[in-house]
Amino acid sequence: MTRVLYDLCAADPAVRLSPYCWRAKLALAHKGVAFEARPWRFTEREALGFSGQGKVPVLVDGEAVVADSFAIARHLEQAYPQAPTLFPGGVAEARFVATWADTVLNAGLARMVVADICAALDGADAAYFRESREARFGGRLEDVQAGREDRLGAFRASLAPLRAALGEAPYLAGGSPAYADYAIAGSFQWAHTISAFDPLAADDPVHAWRERMRGLYDGLMARAPRAVEETAAAG
Ligand SMILES: N[C@@H](CCC(=O)N[C@@H](CS)C(=O)NCC(=O)O)C(=O)O
């Protein structure tokens, strides 16, 4: 069976940037099910028409069409019960973590990389992204992103719950990773894919966890092409 995940790409179709699509890809890898990650651009609305909505990720798994990263995780859990669970601490706990990533983590990261995202897009996608996000943020993307070094302290402080959890176990889910880890790793992978700015200090336990996560599944995230070159980490 061909499973297809519609996966947001940048100007370079090999560069996959959506935090929510990364969650879905990690969840698929966790369940050990093969899939094609099909590149999709912001302005390719009609290509998602079959799903009845306009955002990625969308998973087509046989007869099932599932939009939304958390709905995809639930679907995989139900469709592949013989594979290791995505929710060893329960669905509610994973939902809490994913929603924390959606709100606190993604909001902090977005203000540090939103102009870099736009720079990784081209043509109609870059124009759509600039217009829609400048309306959302109420200003030019470059101005939203400016001064990001000054916000590092507050951003790193906002990671306290994650740091505390990682003091208890190597992964949020315990001894091995599960959906709670994927929900957060997707956000860091989003930033890493399109920006050379690293918001984590090298001695932060969150940094060490992120690197462990990037190595999972034969380096699914570590091997992924980026829109930018590697540079020295922020201090
Ligand atoms: N709650 C959704 C959010 C999905 C989402 O916001 N996807 C973005 C890409 S990161 C998208 O497709 N945006 C389309 C647009 O902005 O027009 C999920 O968890 O999957």
C-alpha cells in the first residue's frame, strides 16, 4: 500500500519545514510504516481539496484521509496497534505537550525565524507567506525577527518545563521517545531547517536531547536538507 504524507516544502522541494509535518513523519517512523513524503507548497490549495481543508500535514493511508498532526498520531495508534505505542503516558499527556509546543514553543521560535522562513520560500509562496504572516504579526517580518538575540534569555527560560522533564529521563516519554518528544522535536527541526540561528546553548540539556532526537530513525531529521548552511551556535 502506498501511504502519502503531504509535506510542506520550501523553494527547494527537498527542504521540508513544517513542524507539524515533522511530528507526523516521526510518528510514522515510530510505527515503522513506510510512506512517501510528497512535497506541497503553501499556494497549492487545490492539491489538498480532497482533504476538505487547506493545511498540511495530510496523511492518505489506504481509504483513510487524515488532516492535522494530532489526528494523524491518533489514527496511527489505532491503525497500527501492534507497533510500539505513541502514547505510553496516555493521550491526554501527549496532547498537553503538543499544545504547549503549538502555543509557547512555536510562538517563541516563530519570532526568531519568521523572516528566515520567508527567505527560504520563493515566488507565490514567499508573497503569500509575507502577506499572511505580516497580517498575523502586525508588522514586517524583518522587524518581528529583529533583536532575536535579546529574546534568547526569555525563550530559554520558557523551556524550563522541558528541561525539568529531561532531568528525570532521557526522553519526555521516559527511556525511549514517543509522541510527546516528536511534538517538540518537530518545532526545533522547523527552525533548524530554515534558519542558521540556533536558540539553544550548547550546554543546555535540551540541546543534548534535540541532538538525540535528530539521530533517531537513521537520522531522519539529521539527514534532512536545510535551506541554510551550518554556522556556529548562538552563545
Ligand atoms: N493544527 C494543525 C496545524 C497545521 C498547520 O498550521 N500547517 C501549516 C504548515 S506548518 C499550513 O499548512 N499552513 C497553511 C497556510 O498557512 O496557509 C496540525 O497540528 O497539523
